[in-house]
Amino acid sequence: MYFHRELPGILTGLAITSALVVTLPQAANALSGSEINNIAREVTVLIYGDNGHGSGVIIAQNGDTYYVLTNYHVVVNQSDHKIITADQQAHPVNSDAIRALPNGVDLAIVEFTSDNEYPIAKLSTAQSQEGQEVFVSGWPTASLGQLTRQFSGGGISAILPQPVRGYQIAYTNVTRPGMSGGPVFDTAGRVVAIHGLGGVADSNRIANVLSLPEQDAGALASLIPSGFNYSIPITTYLQLAPQAGIYLNVQVDNTPPPEMGTPFVASTEPDPRDTITDISTVLSTVDQGVNVLRNVCGFFRC
């Protein structure tokens, strides 16, 4: 359910009338790489569909309903989505509740319901700059039913003067297919963007993913050399959400990112909390809930 309220606010010159915004005025604290990774682990979700998967980030909560921001291309051509949270529980997604952002921007809100308590990501509207250190979290594609969340560091390498389907921030972080829709964090552990294009992005793939004309897809592909990635700034979501009828309680901080604490050093062995050894077993947790719901609805004719 999307609830409608208005709370005007000014965040770094950006008028926020699109959501009930909780501002965090205190200066952002410098975090270590490990601390940012711990935040990322809790708020990053796996979005599993019938034809593949992507990633997302929990940005709001209303009672037992949670709202996940992701790329529209992650959910547009699939059905029977499940959202898998950090506790490796699968939650069904109501396809009718998927809200796409307007103007062709490659973002969408999906929701799931749970009695469990899950952390909510903090967002940042501080202006991104070239050279700024950022981190990307997401669930890359794997084989044999095993998946491992990836958390990689890098830096912002360019900011497009004009966004393409919302994509504007380029960075050097290593990413892989399946991480689309995953959050991009700053050095305070706040989400500054949503990752969506990366690696070797050829024009045909971009045209298919973003439904772009061939000429526009080719122009965007030329801007993404091997090893570079693009994301959509979180400010784009905040500006466009009301046009899609999306009004959510979100936590927003406009203070500049602090200097980095202790750098993140990836372990040679994946953290067990970041590994799904058998996706079928995880997906079976949602089937139990669906069966219970069907039994209840059969009894009450809902």
C-alpha cells in the first residue's frame, strides 16, 4: 500500500515534496569499509524471477510492508518474483504493486510483507563528485544454485551532464550481471545511487535492457568502457517518485560524505552470511507462506 502525505523540505537545494522525509542533520560519520559492508549486507536484497535475477535495496517500511528500490529492467519482463532478504528468507512480490518511475527512468519500487524486522537504508542527497569513493553491493549470477553477494569498492569517474534513462554517475567498481538494481554507498554507508549498467555494455544489450533506439543505445555504450559502470542518482528517485504516486517514509541525509575510515579489504573466503548455497531451499520458504495464504483464502473466500 502506498500512503500519501506531503512534507516539504529542502535538501541541498532539492525541494522534496515527494515523500514524508526524515532528515538526519548531524554530520555523517566516517565508517570503515567493513562497517559499510555490514550495512550493505542487511539492506541489499536478491530479487529472484522466473527468468533470472537482480538486486535491490530496502528504503522504506510501513507497518509490516517493506519497499525495495531496484531497476525497472530487473522486474519488467518477469513474473513470480521473490525477494530474498539478508536472513535468507524468501518473500512473494505482488506484481500488481510494482511501480515504475516516469520519463523512462530505469527505476521501480517493489514491495513485500513480513512480520520480521529488517533494517532500512539511509539515503544521501549530497552532491556526488568525481574521485569520490563509493561501494556497490549486489547478487551476481552464479551456477549450480549457489549465489554470493558481492561488495566492491571504487571511485566515481564521471558524471554525465545529461542522464540517459536516469543513468548519470559512472564509477570504476567491479560489477557482474545480477547486480543490477543494487545500491551504491558512500563512505558514510548511505545510498547515493542505484547500479544498473556495468562491465562490457554493448549497444544491443543496452537497447534491449533500456528499450532505447539503436542510435541512443550506441551513444550510451560508447560512454561505458570495459570495467566502468553507470548508476542512477538517488536524487532522481526522490524527484520523480510523486509523479508515480509513490509517497514513502525515507531517511535522507544531505551532509557531504566524510573521509574514508579503514579501507575495505575483501576476504579470500566469502562470508557465510553472504552465500546462498542452495537457492531452491531458500525459495521453498516462500512456498510455505503461499500455501498458508491459499488455505486461509480458501476458507474465507478472499
